[in-house]
Amino acid sequence: MNLLSHIPTCKRYYKSSAKTLVISFIGFQTQKVDVKSNVNVVLKSDAEVLDEVMVVAYGTAKKSSFTGSASVMKASDISTQKQSLVKSLDGKVAGVRVGASTGDPGSDQKILIRGIGSISGSTQPLYVIDGVAVVNDDMTSGLKSQSILSSINPDDIESMTILKDAAAASLYGSRAANGVVIITTKQGKEGKTKVTYNMETGWTDMAVGSQYNVMNAAQIQQYYNDALRNYAEINPTGANNMSNTNLGHPMADAASFANELSPLFFWNPGSDIDTNWKKEVYGKGMITDHQVAVSGGTEKTKFYAGFGYNKTKGLVKGSEFERYSGRLNVDHQAYSWLKLSFRQMLSFTNTAGFRDQNDQAQGLGTSSPLSILYSMDPTAPVTLEDGSYNPNAAFSAQISNPNLMLGQTDGPNAETVNSDMMRSLTNVEATVTLPLVFSARTIFGYDYIDNKEREFWATDSVNGQALGGLGARYVSTNKTLTSSTTLNYSNTFGSHNINGLLGYEVEDRYLLSQSLSAKSYSTNKLPELANGQPYSTYSAFYEAAIMSYLGNINYNFDNRYYVSASFRRDGSSRLGKDNRWANFWSVSGAWRIAGEHFLQDNKWANDLKLRVSYGTNGNLPGDYYANLATYSFGGGYGDQSAIYWGNPGNSKLGWEKSANFNIGVDWGFLNRVSMSLEYYSKVTTDLLFEVPTSIVTGFSSNWQNLGKINNKGIELTINSTNISTKDFTWNTSFNVTRQSVKIGELPNHNDVMYGDGNMYILRENESMHSFYLPEWIGVNPETGLGEFWIDPADHSKGVTNYYDEAGKAIVGKAVPDWMGGMTNTFTYKNFDLSFMISFQTGASLFDYPGYFLTYSDGVRMGSFNVSQEVAGNYWREPGDIVDHPKPIYNNPYRSDRFSSRTIKSTDNVRMRDITVGYRIPISKKYISNLRVFFKTSNPFMIYCASDNIDPDVDINGYRQTDTPPTKSVMFGLNFEL
């Protein structure tokens, strides 16, 4: 028992003949005491009253009785990230990892729940909104990263429940192998109508400002001079030919050759001009967000209406995200036996920008912002004497000036990608109370998405020159209809409590994909396709369906012993006729030890529960027709149409299956601390695997069920109330995860290489996303050349300066060993302060921008500048101890190519967000609450193992050549009427 110092004290004097005093307080057990002249009472916590109700699969459950593994996030934690509800999970939920491929507003982000469950299939969780599974597939042309989930306004969300193990998620069967995120939107409450308005505005910048800094004018001129001199020393014949061609005379010596030739690469060599082109490419972004909500209701009818607007300008000119959203939720008790609910969301989002590297394909787009930055000559001015932008300020003739290329919609250098997406989510629900403690629930859900993309290349743009301009339109339309009906039972017999359900569910999905393009434009002012010449057309539609039968039963005795079982049978049109149907199930149990007599009134065990579960889940291929042998009818033979094989098919293609084991302990003590410790093991078999096939078959690969992945981990979550007084509180939430994701079995036990340049390897008993590259030793201080091990497994074979002679080894992995976060929240009277710190260790990233810009070693001389970190840190004379070898024009050693040199540690401790607020004392007559606040996201690194790199990269550890993650500084206002 604890003295509750935060409960206000008071004195009351009464005249009464009563002999017993009854004392009660919400959340605590009512006590009766004899009336005395002086009474001192200490209340005990009532666990039943305080028991949290969680939204789980097809219903709700008390946290104390839940036998699975799940985490809940409340609205206050979700709405901190206005563009992305996914990003809100970063560092706040044990076992959940969030990837960040690009910092452009509205871009897609991936999450992993308890590791990686597939190789070729989806690794993303199932999203369920108000009881209906929704679409989270890629519905873009692939030109630019775009998040389908960005259509959902985080301010409309009441809570998110992350289901992690089979006991929690098996009722979703075939789609729950990667976990489930259940989203519950806000509802009205009986009583006075409440009007809320939330506003925030601010700016964004690069989270790690030191990245993408380039050499200044003096440094790059010296670097080019050194590269030419070194080239002349190792290849005097080639240098002599260059001298004759470019200088009109034979080479005298290496130094003279370099001194004469290097100025020819620059606009104004030797001048005082030193342009900072980074400021011209990357500026500051802006965010504006407005949210209005109205809610209330009567005993029979309750409503919630929300309206939101968000506009975010990216760091690069022309990069923008804009969303208009509205939601209406109505609940009506039509009769004592019938409850009706209606949920409607409508959103319009617009994303603008340019092509990015979201597909992680090889190459750096010439017109991408990063390529433009490194192509610029620092000896060239931004503007000419007449004030116009300098059109010839780059090393390459293809690039002009970032101010003439970025953010242009109809100029001669314009290259743009825009999208307009409309999404409608409609849910209609009816709950009927039946005799004998039965009830029936039916939900109809309709998810409609229409995404229209536009691309335009002007006639003189980098990519448009070859075609005389290009215009294209891409349309993706999704229609998903879901119907779910369940019969529910719940009853209590003395100390016996039982509830269960039987259900039937069907989902039908339709996807239409179209594209049209035109070339040879006569003007840049009219980008519509009719103003060019027809170029290409494409149209296709896809359909898929799932039919399911499901059931669940939960039993507990005396709120101490719990047993639960779930079963689901799924059939999918995406699989072969021989393996179309599969069964998924789970069993789980829990012992609430704190309910035993020997622990009652024990302050060290306010709550103590042991949980264990085992079950199976499934996964489907992303390809709608992977099981079918198909023909393609869009081929051509001369001017005649042609038919050819499209897909070999596999009539035996079946489900990817995961077997999950989970054991956990929940412990609460001193009425202040609660903690959860869990161990999980997930084994995925019959992997959906695109197996390479012999080219003589006419196909490059075929879908098969082969292989195994093992995921294991330990999760610890601690929540504590450190201080709680009348004026001051301090709460802490901490989570940490130790995980392992390893390949268990591969087809014929053979290694599989994949990714850009086959830089990744799948090998049995090794981690997923392992980097398989030559092992870099360093720079030889005498020769200035880079060195690699000929055989990384046997150093006795010596070293080599030539990349092609170097052997390969596993040099890192993208999966972190440890990850987690800690949130501290303080309140003092009307002030509040919170901050969250995240961390991870044991993972690496592949630095693809560095391959081009930091480790080029002279290869890209004449096209690119070089990263600032190389200046003063490359070899120039014998004895130099440096990180980078001597630069050589047209470097024959190719030490720049992919190796462990481009693998960097992502170990970091990061301040994720800070919020400071103040509730302004004001008359409650008209405004019940008024708060102003300041908040910042990703403000700084506390520790980072790698300099000048943001460790927030995609989940496979690939650092793309796109706009990096951002930090934000925001000011806001909340008020409630």
C-alpha cells in the first residue's frame, strides 16, 4: 500500500449519528472504517478498475486477461508526426523497427515487427482500421516514393494496437505473418459538444547538416591537380596524348601537365569565387498543419467529425506534400438490441517532386538534386553580371544551374513528377444483441484509392533532350470490398468466465493500372499529352479474393487462470489450386500470479502474470497471378501483334507459413512501475521465393515455396511513475529489443546474391541483408594506393591494389542487434515537457552516395566535386597516414567500387523529439483548455558511430541518393471549447 500524495487533501466537519465511514476514490478500492475523532485512511489500488481495455482482433480485451503479445499507442503519441503515422512508432514500441529511405515529404516508410518474415514476399504488417483490413500496397508507377498511409490523418486516430505474436494475430491468419497494426479512430462521447482546434507551423532542415558538404574552390582545384599529376606518373603515354589533344603540345613532366590542364576543368580557376552550391540545392522546408474536430452526443447517438489540412514543403525546390482530410464517425443505438455505426474518411493528397531512387536501382540520376549539387563548379557564380542565373555553372554540359532545374514546372529544363491521390474509407457496422448472451456483428468496408501521377520532361531537360520532351500519365485505381460477420458469446458462471466468436469474412480486390505517354513536344508551356506525339500506352487490371472462416474461444477461472485458442481457414485466389486453402491457429495461456492469495496486498506484486503462446500465421505473394501460367498479348513482330509466354506459373504454389512461440512476464509493483519481459521465436517456412531459372526456359525466375528464416528476440518494456505530487509528475517509458534474423535454409543450400551489383548475400546461418563485398584494408602509406585482401578468409594470400583481384566476404549486416527508446514526461503546474531518445547498435549501412562522392578516388573527375571529408585526408606523399588513397584521373585500380569501405556503422543514440507546452490559465466559461507549445523532431545526435551520415536508412541498410531525413522545429496552439 502506498500513500497517494497527489490526491488533494481536505477537511470536512459533519454532525451525524453514523458509526461507519465509507471512503472511495476512482481507481482504488472502497474502504469502510469506524468513525473516530481522527481517521487516517490509505486506499489500495483496484486493478480491475484501472485495467486497460485494448482493441484486439475482432473485438476488445482487458489487458489483464490478454494472453498474447501486443503494445498500445495512444493518440498523444501518434499525432506527433503529422505526415506519417508509421514514423510515430520509431523507438516507442519494443520489437518495432522503422525504415527511412528518403526525407522527401509524403514518401513511403517501411516498418518491421519482430524481424523479417520473408525474402521475396511482403515484410510489411497488416493494417486494420476500425475492424477492416485496408490496402497498403505500392500503388505508384515507381518513379517516386509515395506513402499510401499518408492519406490517413494521424489526428483522427484514438489508438494503435500492434499485435506481435500468433495468439494476438492468428485470427487474421493469412495476412498476419508480419504482425498487425490495428488502428481505432476517434468517437464521440455522451455529453456536451466539444470543439477542438490544433495548429502548428514551423520549418525543416537536414537532420545531419554536415552531410553532403563538398570541397570548396581551392580544395577541389588542388584535388584535380593531384589527380592529373598522379595519372601522368602511372600512365605517361596517356597523359602525353591528353596534352597533345587539349594543350597542343607534348607533356613536359607530370607536374607541368597537371598545372596546365587542371584549370581547363573550371569556370574561373584561381579566382576568389567560392560558391556554396549546397545552399542553392537544399534549403529549409516549411510545415503548416491545421486540425478541427467536433464531437459529442446523447445517450443514443454519438458523433465525431474531424477536418485536417497539412502542407509541407521539402528541402528541395518543387518538393511538396499537401493533404486535405475529413472524417465522420457516427454511433447510434437504434433499439435496445441494435447498434449501428458509420465511419467515413475522405482524403485528397498531392505530392510533387522528381524521380528518386526508391527502387534502389543502380546509378545516380543526372537530374537528381544530389547529382546536381556535386556537378556544380564552385568557381562558377550563381548569377551572371546581368543578374540572370548562370546556365553553365556545372562541370557537365548536361547540368546548368539548380535554380534553373529544380522547382521548374514548364521551363526548358523542367523535370517534374506529381501525383494526386483520392482515398475513401467507408465502414458500416451493425451489432445485434441476441438472446442467451449472444450477439452478432457485421461490418462492410470499402476502400477506394485513385492515384493519378504525371511526369513531364521539358525539351531541353537532361532526360528530355533525346525525346524532344516527354509527358506521361499513370493511373492506379484500387477497389477493395470487405465483409465480415461474427457471432459472439460471453458469459460468467460464478468464477468461470468464457467468451468466444465464430465468423466468416470475404475480401474482393480490384486493381486497374494504366499509363499513357507522349514525346516530341513543340512547347514546354503545355505539358498535356495532346501537345506531343503519341509514344506508348499500357493498361492492365488485376483481381484477387480471399475467403475465410474463423473462430476464437477464451476462458478464465477467477481472473487468475486464462486459456485461449484461435482458428482460421483461408483460401486465396493468388495461390495454386492444390494449395489454395490453409489453416492457421494459435493456443495460449496465462497465469495471473498476483491474484493468488499468497500475493494479495503485496506491494511488490500489484500485478504479476506469466504468458505463453504458440501458433501459426501466413503470407501471400505480391503477384496476383504468380500461380498461373500466363501469356502476354502485347508483343509485336514487325507491324503485327504477337503473343508470348508471360509467366511459367506454379500450380502447387502455397502459403508462406510462420510458426510463432512467445513467453512473457508482466510485473507491476509499488503502484508505480510496470514491466514486461518477453522472448519470441518465429520460424518462417515454405518461403515465397523467386528462384532464378535457366535462361533457356525463356524466364528469369519462377515463384516457389522454398527456404526458411529464423527470427528470435528478447523484448523489455518498463513504464514508471517516478514522482507524483500535486504540482509535479515525472513518468518514464523505456523499451529495448535484442533480435536475431538468420537464414535457416535455402534451395539446395546454395548462397543467393542479390541487390545492386549483387552486394547482398543470403547464406544459411547468416543474417538477412548481409553485405558481401571485398574487404578494404586501407591506404598504403608508401605508395598511396588502396589495398584489399586477396582472400579475406586467408590473409596469407596477401593483398592487392586492384579491385578485380580482391576476394569477397560478409562485411556487415543491416539488421541491428539492439534497438529501443526512452521517453520522459514531466509536468509542473501548467507546464509540460517530454523528450524521447532512441538507440540502436550492431547494424551497418551501405553508403551509396559515398560510392559516387566520397570514395571516387579520381574516377569521376571532370563530372563531380568530392565530399569535404576527403579534403586534407587523402594521400599526397610517402608517409601520409590517411583514409583515402591518392586520386588518379581515370583510376585503373578502381578502389572506388563497392567494398567494406562503403559499409558504415549505424550505431547511434538520437534525440528523437522534444516537446515543451504551457496551459494558459483562462476563464473556463468559453474556452475549457488553451495550450501553446514548442516541439522539435530529430534535433540532434547524442552519439553516432559514423560521421557526416544520417543512420536512418531503409530497413535493408541501403543509403539512397535521395533527400536525407529531416529535423523540424514547430510552434503550435491547442484550444478546446
